[in-house]
Amino acid sequence: KATPEEELAKIGECAPKLKKIDLGWCREANDWTVKALLVKCTALEEVKVWGCQRVTERCPRKVRAAVV
């Protein structure tokens, strides 16, 4: 059973200290879902979206600064 988009958007509100999440093959995940996670989960290091057909190349990204 698919998780509704509205519920996916609530993940960031419920887990603001989230560091990693695997949304792989979650058919309701989209660019807006990822953006909401990036905005609300400031410690987020990794988001896996393999197989999420609604996540596009225009999906927001968080770029980590290189450690010298």
C-alpha cells in the first residue's frame, strides 16, 4: 500500500533531527517531498530516492562543503 504524499511531507515535522532516509520505490515521493525534508531536517545527510518515478532532475539538492 502506498504512503500518501501528505504523510510523507509530515516526516520532517516529526523527525527534525533525521540524518538519513531511504524513500526507495516510494511511488508518492516527489520533488516537493524531498524539498520539505531538506528544509525541516537540517541535519539531513542522505536521502535515497531510487525508483521514485516522481522525483525529477529538478529536485532540490543539499550540497555538502568539502572537508579540507
